[in-house]
Amino acid sequence: MTSPSPAAPATEPGTAPAELIGRSPGQLMRRRFRRDRAGVVSAFVVVFFFLVAVGAPLISMVYGKDPTTTYGLNETGLLNQFGYPVQPNGGISGRFWFGLEPTLGRDVLTQLAYGIRTSLLIAAAATALCVVTGVLVGVTAGYLGGRTDYFLGRFIDLLLAFPQQLSFVAFTPVVYALFVSPEKETPTYLRVLTLILVLWALGWMGLARLLRGQVLSLREREFVEAAKVTGASPWRIITRELLPNLWTPILVQSTLMLPTLVTAEAGLSFIGVGVVEPTPDWGRMFANGAKYYESDVTYIFFPGLAMIIFVVAFNLLGDSVRDAFDPRTRR
Amino acid sequence: MRTTVNRRARHAAVLAAGALVLSACSSGGGGGGGDDSSAGPGQDKNVSSNYSLGSASDSAGPAPEPAGAKEAKKGGTVTVLQRDAFHHLDPGQIYFGDMLISQLLYNRSLTGYKVDENGKVKVVGDLATDTGTSADGGKTWKFTLKDGLKWQDGSPITSQDVRWGIERLYASFETDGPQYIQQWLSGDGTSYRKALPDGPYDGKHLPSSVLDTPDDKTIVFHFLKPHADAPFATAMPNIGAVKADKDGKQKYDNEPFSSGPYQVADYKTGKSLTLVRNTNWNPKTDPIRHQYPDKFEISFGHQATDSTRRLLADQGPDKYGMSYTNAVAPEMVQKVLNDAGTKNRRFVEIQPYLDVINFNMDRLKDVRVRKALAYAVPSGQIIQQIGGATAGQLATNLLSPSIDGYKPTDPFGKKAKPNGDPDKARALLKEAGKEGQEIVYAYANTDVQQKVAVVVTQALERAGFKVQKKEVDSNVWDNSIGEVKNGFDIFRTGWGADWPVASTVVPPLYDGRVIADGAQNYSHLNDPAVTKEIDRVNAIPDVKTAAPEWQKLADKILTDDVPAVPTYANLQFSLWGSGLGGVKYHPVYGYPDPSSVFVK
């Protein structure tokens, strides 16, 4: 333990000044957040997206279509001989609210709902894993310092040096080959698990680095010194003294990480190591839309719009959360 | 001919891969219905009835005037936009569509293909006065060179130059070109190289009992076996003349010495190639080529979307632009078709490449199961995925429409039910007692093939199969399916014949004796009756008599053995600038032909 000389006796182990009314920082944060209109709206939007993701089967049931049926191929008159919707605006009609997918003729609305489901599930799981790992490694390295810090730091350097996309492309087939018999189809759950794992394995280092730095500066502060002097265990110091001060970077980082991982997952699907047809995927819809836009611009419209709204809302939410936590940074 | 599998394999595989990419790029249209009937493919110029052997008078120059020749004038620069850089300029090394088309401008072979404005193809003498005379039941072929043939430096082209051009193909660095003539002369596989290990470079030559040049004008081939289709084999670009003192071995790849109407002026490997007029080329000797423009400026690195946009915009030098192999990009097909201004500067033509879905007969032993698969495969929907009406045309039997003797037989009723017949398939499967049969379907992991996998899986499941989809990295796809023990039940392959005779299709694909890793009998069909029939038809000395026999054999294979189900013939959709005239389709190579192009 590299503890400096004990400082003046601490007044109280509590964290924030609570002079007049006696609100906890959490209460203060919630009050400030509620006053931030953009933050509240984007919170609702984000919640809406998660609801869509969770409720995709429900939407499909109520709406009466499913994402895998190739309506345009099963029925004549929906797609023309080049595989594009016959009706204007990408085949939008009372029957297909968001239109039809070119060439395969599937319903865009359910494709999108299920695609969001796939992408969000993968990204949320990977984000959660990344945050947990990042916090664990970052705080450990920062608090323990010394040799532990050195080795963890070099390990992080090593992982950061991996070219991400390339490693994904190289490792996923190996994983599949390990777990799947050559005569069987790779099950979708394995693809999803693999994706989560690779996104996680190469995604947590940024947060860990950031937190290590924060902890390094925090652990020299008086309140930590004070806690040490009063004989608090390292566990108590980390959970009670350090973590509450780290919530801001953790929250901000994870709200930024999630949309990044959504796009990363989309990119992986695009280069063929992500989920494959016929599992609906937001990223692949986007990639296909970019291909078809010259002839069927409507197809990219809904997935694109959804993606933009989602990413903007999530970033705004991240901003608002940070502002609410730390009003001094408010612009 | 069975023996030439390896080299042809490469040609077909790579070309088919190219065609796959291209057809992947040639899906199209969309955004509203509209009048689609006018948008479909034009007149089909790639049918067997259009092929014939030309006479000596057909072989005499000059070449017939191209369509719209009144506007033709000398001069101008043609811009050629290509996606991939040429691997080779050396005619001995050329085997891929883009380079085959390009070499027409600077290289002449013994024979060549004369294409008229209606798309009729005649094999004619190019350097030779005619398509050769055979003796000895087709084992000996004699060609006589025309008078007045000159190299780009003005020196005469003699039979010694042709001999040199052929003998250098025996050298170890000549690996990428066709090997028909070498193998016919000196032995199967790569064993022919032993006849002349270092080519002619050490001063050694093939004995006159193999390749004879009795005088300056005559060249005689003595093949090991009869080969009725020799005039087709000598039309490959490597069976031409190479001047010995200009032959820098590997260096010849960057500075081929021209016998055609154009010569290399500037070549930046991987970037651009400029061809300028060869003033010593004599039009009176050439029945195939013209020399209208001053220059061809070929540049590489243009994706299909890029080239299509530029040619559609029709501005500046692009007005005089074309592309040998870039098809109209998928997303722009409808746009191009709907633009009335492109009507006279585009075509959609059938290529010699035929796509099939192979059934691995080592694993699917019950013919009823294979029949059920053949009925179930939704060819029409597959075409929809690869790009629709301008990318593929429904195929009904195992020969491409370009093959001599082709008849539109349709044993599996694909014309009537292009999207498969699940009921019939289900009944067959029931009869075989194999309902719920598991099928391992392998596909190259590209976005187009993923979609094809969706429709194939759907159709097979409707017919009562269970499908295990295996995606294979597209870079190793060719190798994976080429392995005999690949573990897959069904997978797609494409095949393009080097010339429109079925002896370049049926034997390599369906002869049981050629099953090997990397060989093209992907279905592993090993039927003694088929093998016997192949030998019988191969021995027929006359190409035209053999042609209907090949079709019969192909149909017998398809109905009795069902080693594969045909899906579609590839189409080429080309667009060029409004300032160009004389662009015509080359049905043998499957791309637009630059040899009679002029600047208006």
C-alpha cells in the first residue's frame, strides 16, 4: 500500500456537503435531471427503443406480419422484375406500413423491430460486460498502483494495440469452428454470444484507463486519506469513497459506448462475421439500404432515421446525465 | 480434352467468380412499377445457331464495316474504365475476360472469331488464311499464314514467329494461359512441359514430328489424338506469333510486341494502359479488326457504380468511354433503362457462364432425393436475388445456350415453375422415405449469397427438407468446394466454356475419371454409362455431328443422374458513352468488343 503520511483528522466519512435541506447527491441529481427537458425527452426515446426491442414479438403479433416471411416473393405483384417494390415509396401501403425490402420482399417494419432487438441486445450485453470489466480493472489498477498497475496497464496497452475489426474477422470463424460440427449450421445464439464476447474482449480498455486515472488522483485526496486513517478496509474505501465519485465518467462512458457498439455490431454484420440472414439485423438493414438507395431510397429511410434518432437521443441522454451529476460542467 | 482441366478450371472458376461479383453488382431497378417489359434483355445473340466455321474468303481482310459506319471517322481517344488491373499483357498468359477482350487490339492468333452486327460468330483465319486443314482423321492440322502480315516494326510475321510463340508456352514461367494446344501436342496435365523444359530459349525446338514449319508460311500441328475443334483452340490468344528477339520472357508481360492494329505506348502496372495505332498493321490482312480511334486509354480502379455514373453522365472524355467488363451497377439498372438517351448505347446479352447448384453425390446417394432437390430449387427467386432480369436468365438444362447443339430441353419443368415445385419434390421425398432429410447447404458469405441462401432454404423447407446452412468465407470458397471431401451436400458453381463446343463442358464437369481435389466434377458424378458415352462422343471427328450428341448426353445426365440443377445463365449489361459507335458484343468472351469501336 502506498499511503502517504496521514493528514488532518477527517470530519465525517460522508461524501457531499449536505448543509441546508439535507438531500443526498442522488436526489440532487434527479432533481437537476428532471429540469433538463432535452434529457427527459431523450430518456423517453431511449426507453421507447428498448421497449420496441423487448416488445418486437408483440408488435409483430398485433401488426400481423413477421420478419422472415418473404411476402414479395410469395405473392406476385409486390416486387418488379428487378426485385424492387412495385408500389411507390418502397412499397409503403396500408398493409406494409414501412414498405417492403427489395429483392427478398420482407416487411420492413417487423424487420426493423426485430433488427433493433438483435442489435440492442448484443450492444447492451456487451456494454454491461465492458463497464463491469472496465470498472474492476480500472479501479484495481488505480487503487493498488505499483506492480499491479504496471502489469494491468501493459495488458491494456496490448489489447489496445489489436486492430479491432481485423481481430474480429480472424477470431470469429475460429470460435465457430471450435464449437460447431462442420455439418451443422452455426446456431444463432452462438453467433450472438460470440459477438458479445468479441465486442467485450476488445471494448473495455478505454473505460478502465479512464477510471485508473481518476482513481489515481482521487486516492490522494483528503477524504480518502481520512477514511484510511479511521481504519476503513480497502473494499469500503473503494465502494464508499471512490465509486460514488466515479459514477459520472462511468455513466457518460457507457451511454457513449452503447451506440458505438450498436454501430460496431452493424459493421461486423456487414463484413460477414456478425449475425447472418435470416436473423434480422439493424446494421445489415442499414448496409443494404446504402446499396439500394439509388433505386429505392425509402428502404434506408426508416432504419436510418431510427438509427439517427437512437444515437442522438442516447448521446443527449449521456450529456444530461453528466450535467445532472456535475452541474459545474454545464454549458 | 479431359486433360486440360486444371487450366480451364482456373479460367472458369475465376471468371465465374468475376461473373458472380459482376452479377452481384448487376441487380437493379426499382422504385415504382413502370413499364418493365421494355426493360428486359434484348435479342439473344449467344445461341448455338449463331456459330459456324468460316471459309477462306471469310478469313480475308478487311473486316466488314461496323453498324453505323457512315459516322465512323479516324481519330479520337476511347476511354476504357475497368475495375481490376490486368494481370498480364503477354498473350501467352491471358485467360480472363477483361484481358481476353483487351488483347484483341494488339495480338493476333492463328484463328479468331469474326462477329457480325447481328451477333453471328464465324471462326475464321486470323493470321492464317483459313481455319486450317486437317488430315489423319483430325490428328494433323495445317495452317498457312497470310501474305503481308507485319510486326509493329514493319518486319514480316513468319511461321518461325508462330513456332516461337507456341514453344515459349512450354517455359516454366508461362503458367496462366490455356494449355489445350500444348497438351494436345505433347501430353496431358503438365507433362507436356517435359518435351521442351525451358521453351525455345536454349535454342532447342520441338521436333518436326510434333510442330513443323516446312516454309515461312506454313505451320503444321501433329496432335497425339484427333481434335476436331482445333480451329477453336487456335483462336485462344496464346496460339499466335511472338518475335524471338523481342521476347524478354517475363518482361514480355509489360511490353508485348504488337501484331494487331494497336501497340502499347505506355503501361503503368496496376494503373493504366495506353494503346496507340500500329502503323504497320495492314487492314487487308485482318478480317476481324478495325483501326478507327487514335488511342485507347484504359484505366483501372473504377468500381461499377463509379463507371456507371460516369458513363451515364456522358460528360467530357467519358462521352467516348466504355468498359470491357464493368456491368451497369445494380442500384442503377432501372435508372439506366429508364433513361431514353441510353437506348442506343447499352446492351444486355447472355454470357457463356452457366450457374448450377451441385449435388454432392458422395453424400446424396438416393437419386430420388436429388430429383426432389432439383424440383425444389427456386431458380427464379435466385435470379431475383442476384440482380433480376438484367443479371441472369433462367437455365433449364446443363448446357449454356451458347453451346453448339444447345436445345432448350427442360426435364424439370423450370420454365413453367421457375420458383420450384415443392409438391412434386415432397412426393419424391416421401417415395424415397427420406422426409425431413437434412441438407448441408454451403454458400460463399457475401451479401448476395446470404440472400440466395434465404430463398433456397425456404424453398427446400417447403419441400420437406431440413437445411443446415454453412457460410464459407468467400476468399476460400473456391478451394473449399473443390475438395472432394468437403462435407457439403449442395452448393453453387459457375462454368464458362472456352469455346462453344460441349466437349469443353460435359467431360470436365461430369466425367467420373476426373474426380480430384480442385477438379471440376463438383458433383462427383461417376457413372460408367456416362463415361463411356463421353468417350464415344469425344471421338466423333466432326464438331457439328457431335453437337446434338452432347446435348443428348447432357440431358441424359440431368434426368438419370441428377448431379446438379441448372439455375441461370449470366447476363452482361453494358453501357457506353454517346460519342462511341461500333460497340458490339463478343459472344465467345462474353463482353463488349473494342476492335471495331469508333469515335463519332
